[in-house]
Amino acid sequence: MAKIEPHGMTIGEDSSTESLEIFKQQRRASHMVNSRNQKPSLASKISSSKAPLRSTSSTMQGTLSHTSHSSTLMSGTSRKRKAEDEPLSGDQRPSLIKRMAIPLIERIRLDSLQLTPGIRLEEVMPVMGDQIGDGIGHSLAPRSVIHPPYVELDPLLGLRSVRIQDPRIEAAHVLHTFDHLPPNNNRGDHTPLSLRVVDIGRDHRTDVSSSSGSSSGSRDMRKHKKPCLDLSKFGFNANAVIAYASLPQHKRKVLDTLENYTRDAKESLRLMRGHAGCPSFTETGWMDILAGSYVDFDDVARELLDFGQVTTQGQWVDVWGKYKRCINYAFEDRNDELDKYFDYIQGLFAQNSTELAHNVIGCDKAIRRFIGSSKTALFDELHLFVQFERSYLIPNMVHFRPAGGRGNRDRTHEGFESKVVDRPRLSAGSTDFSHFSHSAFAHNSLVYDDSPVINLDPDVLSESFLPRYLRGYDWSERSPTSSHTARCTEIDSPLPRPPVYEFENQTALDTIHNNPHLFRVSTEIHTDRLRALLHNHPNPAFVDSVIATLKEGAWPFANTKHNDGSPLMYNNSCILPKTEREREFLEAQSREEEELGRHSPVFGPDLLPGMYSTPVLAVPKPHSQKLRLCSHMSAGEFCQNNMMDRPETRGARLDTLHNFIPAVLRYRRRNPGKHLVAFKSDVKSAFRLILSHPLWQIKQIVTTNYPTRADVEAGIDRGPLIRRVDWRSCFGSRGSPRLWSSVMGLVVWTAQHEKKIEDLYAYVDDNFGIDEEGRLTLYPGYQKFMPLNQVQLLELWDEVGVRHSEDKQLWGGQLVIIGFLVDVNEMTITLPTTAKADLIAAVDDFINSPSRKRTLHDWQQLSGWITWSLNVFPLLCPALCHIYAKISEKVNTFAIIYINVAVKQDLFWFIHHVRASPGIFAFHAIDWNPRTEADFSIRCDACPLGMGFWSELLCQGFYSPVPVDAPKDTIFFWEATCVLSALEWFCLAQRKFFPQDRPTRLSIFTDNLNTVQIFSSLAAEPAYNILLKAAVDLLILHHVDLRVLHIPGIENTVADAISRENFIIAYSTVPGLLITQFQPPRCVLGAAQK
């Protein structure tokens, strides 16, 4: 009989002494045969020992984990136990199946089987990592740890039937063991079994037996054996089997490779570095990679690169390129994973200003630490990184650090310092599309692009030296192409619900309760279907908030301050229509909104308690004679827009051409020779699809039937006022754009991830994208053929309840998108003639205002229009300098601001260049390396005594003293003037010697960082703006593409000597140098005096 013990079982079988001796002789003979064979296979060993191992269930599969050393197999076997060898009487034989735990093992294989006294069942282990018989022996991944499985033993069969069974394992193994075992009998004979195992890692053999007569090898091993762990008692093992089994194949492959490296990381690294193709990397970095741990990019930068800390986008890309090459060298098939993460981080850099790059770098550090500690997370699982984006990139969150300041924990963030860095940011380069005519930003005239093809291999990333005013224009097929609108839904906080404070407004609650017909809660959006389509969205809290907003009504980030100074009822709607046409339109439109279920039935003429009446205006639609009903929620002291949270509502999540154009370039790169079409689909009454909460509906009372101004003057009475409650979000509300972009962002996300519509973007009520020319399909709703992607989008809209009309669904090779005519085949962006004329007229009207004063709203509107036009006129940034200076720190929309002479001069300058430009820009390769690809280079310097610049190519220098009466604190001004002087000299004296069919590439180096910054951004304080306008005039007139870069002072000794009149030093440094005097541009001399 068998004796059951806590950690195992000793099995005894009744047999005669004669049977036992015969069996021992058979086993010795079998063992001698096996020992003569060299490295016999496991199957042959089992076969030769007449101990076949086979499965009784072809449908069952199991997995077992293992520990780090076979010595753990002996858990409990070295401990002596009383009566271990004493046979049990027949009446002690267990009548039921017993269970006992099997400890876990690693890398063992069966070497031989022999019958010796004192075997414990816990030592009968399945073979790991080998396929035996019908496939038994499949092992778990490295480092997986589970509770040991259980074994069921039928005492009537002894060891003839052993079942490994565990509820956490998908199936059970049935092991038929050892046909040679003697049959059971009731005579109490003890015939235990022992295993001889081999630790493959150490290649030595040992006998395993629990009897006192165990072999000397076993005793020798026990002398050096560490205390054994009972892994079955570890609580952290429980779900590892299921966790590993559920991992994708590629992730299991990564884990297997990591486990192989960690067996001997130093030896793995030694072997790896012995190959010629091994990338250069730090020793610590390599060890971290082989362990799957976090790699400190700052350490890599200090050892391998010329900067000590990663603080800019460019530096991050430098280190990432090295890191990625190492990952790809050590692991197979991870390139796409790393590319996806690279595009993700590049997208974060693109969405944040250069001054906030430290937050993106901090976010990257946190993500990589998380991946290194997780062991199962990979770089392409972007949904896992949402928490880090929120923490590092959203203002007022715990790790966010504003430009030049500390984080919200008032501490230094990740060791970054607030300082200006002179290293330009990096990008993935640009795409070559030579052999077509286009116009460059700087000169806006047709040129021919003969720039070289730049390598787009992700392992060979090229540096981008674009100035800041061209930020976002370094387009290439590797630029991030994801929709910003959709991407924000993955990181935004949930939309707000009405706070408890608002439910304390008893006056409003009573009015809503007593007049249920005036307040309605219903939506046209199919919320249940939309939620079902978003089941895989990585930000479920945000999804839930949007669904609640659509069902229960939106709350526009407001605080009504109903008990904090704001009146309980506010009638602020008395703005008279200008014309009879406007008056009739307002009434007709409000009546139509009532018929459509978006306005309440008529009530009045008086307001009810708690109501706010808003002025409504008839506003012309862009590029149309049609009018639009707009609520003027910024009018009056207690206007609704003043109740809304400005930071939350500022900046709707909109896609632009900067998202769209890289998608066009990528498609053309992947499909050379194919023609494209762009499509644009318009949502009908976009904002009006969003229901407002009743507590906000009461603040949106629309009043019509006001007389016109002419009626008042003529004494005409139009009758009582007509009032309706507006149930929906409206045009004119500060919260509407943010609310709508949240809804549309989820729709676009669904289109991209669930419907597989690539390259789809959203700008307010327009969705736009691209498709292959000729790939048309029938849209049943309009019974017309349209691009396939557009049809799939419209079908999605129909599925979720987004309304649209046929006349607003457009497509073609040329299409107006966001006001610009985009040609996706010629790859040009054009400001339409009518739009250009409207822009000039608006600026001219602003300048010639009879009263010489405009409201802050007018100033903001004009600056926004000019900013929009900079998509095709980026060099005209200086036109906004004095406008920004006038409106900065002003918040009252109706504040009156005077138009001064400086503003007029900037705007006249802007109109002059817009009129002279064809308004065409081609999205082509506009980036180049100013250190190696410049046509001409100049070095500049200035000091309180004078200015100097020189050309190494011509071995010629120039010097000018500063005016004797110049202010002592204007050294920065003279540094910038020296750069402008060098540019003017080149344009007038040297430009003619270079090709005229393309812009000449000019690099100017200075050791003054402030000068580099203003020429890079084309933005400066008003006193310096005249320098920038003069520089832009030269660039446009002479077709020059300028880059101004920083150079350390120690490398600028010649220009420094010239500026200080130390001509002897300059001559000795550059033999043959010719120095002459120059006159600074006259336009700046007067400015310096000011």
C-alpha cells in the first residue's frame, strides 16, 4: 500500500520477493543497453526501458511551468521520515483517488528508469520542453510561475495510471507509465520507483530517491544544495498559466528570447558583440536590453553622443535611433512595433510646442519604465500609455511642467533644466518628389526641386533643421498621420456632468418641473450602437461620459454662479435686426428649429424664473449668401460664455492639413504611379446634434419678432415677442466646439479602428480623406457612385445617426479643404482667388476704420484670419507682431482697442506681399542640412564696439562700428543687425552667382542664441520686428532660403576678432583674409536710436 504524506506520496506494491528480483534484473539489463548508446533520444530511452508514455486523450493539452534548477525537484526528498519504507496493510489501502502536489522543475529530461526502494511520487515529473508520444510535455514560457498541478493516483492501479490535473490548466495529461510494473496484490511488497535525471544546464547526473539507500551521487549533490522552496505555497503563481496562454504569439516569442538571454546575460552579450553587425551601444544599455529593463537615454547620450542629457525632440530621436537598432538586432520581428511607438512619440512632439518638449520626454521615460517593469507590455500597445499622457501632457496634472517652470509637485522634473538649447529638433526627414514644378514658402514663385532623395529607412533617421516658423511643415511619408481629433479621445478626461451646485438652483428646477413641455431630453444619435462600436476604445471613461452627454444632455464646462452675484433671470436679447431680411430669417429659422424638434413650443412674451434670454443674430455663412442663426452668448455682463471654463473650452480638437498631407505623401510613396482623389463629407447641423442639459437649456432662450432699426424709427409695432427654449448646443457657445469634437472624435476613431477607413480627418463639421482614383462603389442613400472610403463613412454615419445631405458630399483630384484648394496629385496647396481677395479686403477694412478703434473681438478675428493664411504665406509672420502686443492680456471681448501706426505699417506690409504672391505652396521636401548642403555660409558676431562677419569660401571679412550714441544695452539688437547685414550683402553681391531656378540655400552662424531664436520663429518684441520684416523682404525678393544657427563662441573666433577690431588676430588665424567696412541697412539705424 501507499503511504500519503503532505508533500508527496510513497507508493508500495505487494509482490513476492521472487517477482521483485526478476524485475530488478530486467531493469539492470535495460539500463546497461541504454548506457551504451550516445545521447539517446528521450523516446528511445523510454522505449528501451519498456516504459512508454502516451496520452489517452487526443483533445487534451496542458502546460507546465518550471523553476530555475532541477535541485528544487527534491523538495522534501532528503528529509528522513519514519516508517517511510514500511508497507501498509491491505485494510489501509486508500479506496479513493488521492491528490498530491508535484513541485516545478526546469530543463530536465528522463535519462533512465530503474526500480529501487523508496521512490516518492512527487519525483515522477513530466518532461519539459520535449514533445513525447502524442505531444505531451509542452512547456510554459520562461519566468512563468504557477501553483504546481495535482496528480490523481488510482491505488488499485498503482503507478500504472497517473493523471495530472489542475483547474487552471486547459486540459489534463494522462500518463500511462511503466508497463513492466508488477501487478497490485495484497501482500504488502514494497516496489518503489526512482528517476535518474539530468540537469541540461550543468550536464551532470544524479539519482533521486527518498530511501536511505540512495546513491552516493545523490548524497554528494545534497551537500551543496541550497534550502529548497515549496513553490506550491507561493500565492503569486496562481494565474500565470492562463496569463501566458492568452498572450499573442509574437509576445510569447519576445518573452522566450528574453528568458534565453537572462540565463547568462554576460555571455550572451559577449557572443553578440563578436558579430560584425552588432550596433554600438553602452555596456549598461545592452545589459538592460537583454534583461528587458528600462534603458536610461541620458546615460546613452553622455557616452555616445555630444550632449549630456536628452532635452529636445532631436536629441530624443538621435538616442532612439541607436536604441531601436539594438532592439532589432537582439530580437526578431519587432521593427513594426518600434516604428509604431516612434510615430506615437513624434505625434506627441508635434502636438506640443518646443518649450514643452520636456513633458513629452518625461512621458516617454515613464512609458519605457512601465514597459521595463511589466515584462509583458510592448511598445505598440498604445492604449496602455493613456495614463502617462494625461499625467505629463495635460496642464495642471501631477507631472506636467510648464515652459520654464516647475511641475505641479514643485520639483525638478526628471532632472531637466529650464534653458535654451541650440540643437535643432529632429524628424524623419522628407520625401523626394523631384521633377515637378512647385513654389516654395520663402519666395512664392515657381521653382524646380532638385534636392536629393533623403533616406526614409527608419534606422537611418535624418536631422531636420527647419526653423520654428516652418514647424509642422517638415512633411514626409514618415510624419505622424493619425487624426488629432480621434487621438484626443484616447487621452482626454471625461466630459463634465452638471455639478451638485447646479442642482441647488431651486428656481430653475421649479421652472423645469412646472413646464415639462418647454424642456426636452432626446437625441438623434443611436447611442447604444455607438457604444457597441466603441467597445475596444482605450478610454472607456471618456466614452461613457460622451454617451451620457448625448443621452442626458451636455454640460458646457460652466458654473452659473446662481447664488454668487448672477441674477436668477436675465433678459439680454434686445439686439435689433439690421434689415427686414434678417428679421424674417430669424423668425423663420426659429420656427424651422421648432419643427425639427430642436426648439420648444412658443411661450411668452415674458421670461419665466431662472431663464436667460440670449441675443440671436443672422450671420452670413463663409463664401455664401446664406445666413446662419447664431446665439450671441458673449453679449452682456452676465453672458453664458463668461460662465464657462476657458482652459477647458480653449482649443477644439481639430485636424488640419498638417495631419492630412503626410497621409497623401505616405500613400503616394506606397503606391507610386497611382492617382488619388480627396473626398469631403459634411455633417448636417453638426452642433445641433448635441442635446443640452435642461439646467443649461433654461439659459438658452431664443427671442424673435424684434422690430428692425428702421421699424423703430418709423414707429412700426411688430407685436409681442416670441420666445422658445433652445434644446441643443448652438453656434456662438464657447463650449460647443469642444463638445462636438468629442463626439466626432469618437466617430472618427470608430471609422479608423472598427471600419478600417485609413487616413480620415475631422475639422468641425467636415470629415475629409483620400482614396484611390477609380475605386468607386454605389451609396444606396443617394443612388450614386462615390469613393469607397467615403461610402463606408456615410454608412457609418447612418448606423450611428449622424445626418448629412447629398450636396455636401464632395470628391475629386482637386478639392477645397479648410478653405484651401488641395491638389492631391500635383501636391499643391492654393489660396483660392476669392479667399485671397476676401482676406485683403478684410485687412484693408480694418486698417481704414473711420474711428481708428476696434473691439477685442475684431482684433482676434483678424489675427485668426491672418494666422490661417500663414499656411501658404509662412514668411509673413512678422505681420502679427504689433497686433499680438496690443491684445495681449486683454480678456473683455468688447474692450475698445485703438489702431496705432505700428499696427497699420505691419498690415500694409502684409497686404503688399499677399497681393504680389500667387498664393501657391507645394508640400515637397523643403528641409536641408545647413552645415553640409548650404550653397553659401557666413559667420557673424557683434560686440559693443562693432559688428563683423566673414565668408570662409571667399576669404573675405566685413566690419562696421556701432553708432557712438547707441544705447549700451542693445548688444542683442546689433547681433541681429549683423545677421541682417550679412544677408543683405549676400543678396546684393553674391546671389547673382547662384542658380536662379531655385532658392539659394544660405546658412548664417552666430553665437547669440536670442538672434537664432527670432530668425527661427520670425517672432520678436516690437522693437526688433523691423529687422525681421527687412529680412523677409530680402528673402522673398532674391529667392533665398535662410537658416540661422548657433555656433559656440570658441568656434567663432574670426568673426569675434573682426567685431572687436582685432584685425591682427583675424589675419593670423586666416592668412590672406581681406577685411572691408560695410554700412548696416538704413532701415534699422533709426530703430536702434529708439
